Amino acid sequence: MADHLTEEEQIETLKRWWAENGRGIVTGITLALAGYFGYQWWQNSERSSAEGASNLYQSFVAAVTANEGQPDDKQMTTARSLAQQLKDEYGSRIYASQAALRVAALAAADNDLEAATEQLQWVLANTGEDTLKLLATRRLAAVVSARGQPDEALAMLGGDIPDAFAALYAETRGDILLQQGDEEAARLAYEQAIDELLPEQAASAQLLRLKADSIAAAPEDAAEESPAGNLEPAEASEEEAGQPQQESDEQ
């Protein structure tokens, strides 16, 4: 009888415990299952979205490539349409920003600076990738300068620049300053670009040196033709920097 009462007491204790905690357990299990299946759905959705964006971008690249060297821009019309579709459907993905950068470069090559500006501004407003932001900012500065706003362009190139982009930004400053006619400041910017080169950026060192030396050579040539030129000692030629060159960001 005592054992029987003990079992009844155990059952009652279990009932009371379940009444107090059962709802929380069911809720916890339900939330856990919802979280698991929700995560699985998100993963599948992400995978599908990434594949869709990748396929669309490959079609865009194919259209751009097919148009190269062609007398008409039929393929470019297709490429622009695909780029817009990428921006509309996959605007937060890297493929959309890459397509916009490519379209901006092509527009700039055609001297359509307004279209290039719009594409680059879109990248800055929509990408979450710091590298793409830096590329878009650099290119936008060049376009803004070409549109007659060099001071605004130079301001865009200021601030803290990561080491990987320091040489490229310095070179761009030099290009803008040279367009303004400030040759000395441009030469110093090119020299800075050489100093900022990383080992893996050696390919552009020669071009930067040519840019800097072409500016430095002009006053010397003028001095040789002037009677007063011999009054100043010739400056020693600067040594080759030996620094690697910033790789071009143009594709």
C-alpha cells in the first residue's frame, strides 16, 4: 500500500511539474525546430540567390566581351540591360557592383561622364565591400576631375587609405594635379606613389617613374636653353625606386 501511494505521489508530482513547465518545454522545442528549418531555408535561399547572380553576371561579361571590337553596340545594349537587372534583383551582391564598375569604365571610355558618375555613385551607395568602395571612389574622383571639378576630386582622395590602395590614390592625385598645371605637386604625388608601392605591385613602377621623370625633365631642358641655366647646378637624377607598382584597378 505504501509503495502504491508512493507511485501515486510520484505521478502527482510529475503532473504538477508538467503543468508548471510543460508549456515552456513545448515552446522551446517549437522555437528550436523553427530556427533549424528557418536556417535551412535561408541557406537554400542564399545559395539560389548567389547562383542566380553569378549566372547573370557571366552573361553580362559575355555580352561585354562579344561587343569588343564590333562596329555597333548591340551587345552593349544587352550588357547594360543585364547590369541593370543585376542591380535591380541582386543589388546587395558583389556581382551587381562589379557590373556597375565595368559599365562605368565603358561609359568613361566613351566620354559619357554623366553615366559613369551615376554608376560609380550607385556602387558607393549599395556595396558593402570596402575594396569596391575604394575602387569606385578612386574612379569617381577621376571622372569628377574630368568634369571640371578637380578640387572636389582631390578631396575625395584624402583621408586614411589602406596600404594596398595608397599608391593608386597617390598616382590619381598626381594625374589630377598635372591636369591642373601644378607640375611640382604632381611630381611629388608620383614620387609618393612609388614610395607607397607594395612588393606585389611592381608591374606599375616603371610607368610611375616615367610620369615623375617626365615632369622633372621639363625644367632642366628649359634651363639648358636659358643663359641663366648654367648658374644652377644640375640636380642628380633620382634612383629607381625599386618599389612594386600598384596594380591597375581597371578591368
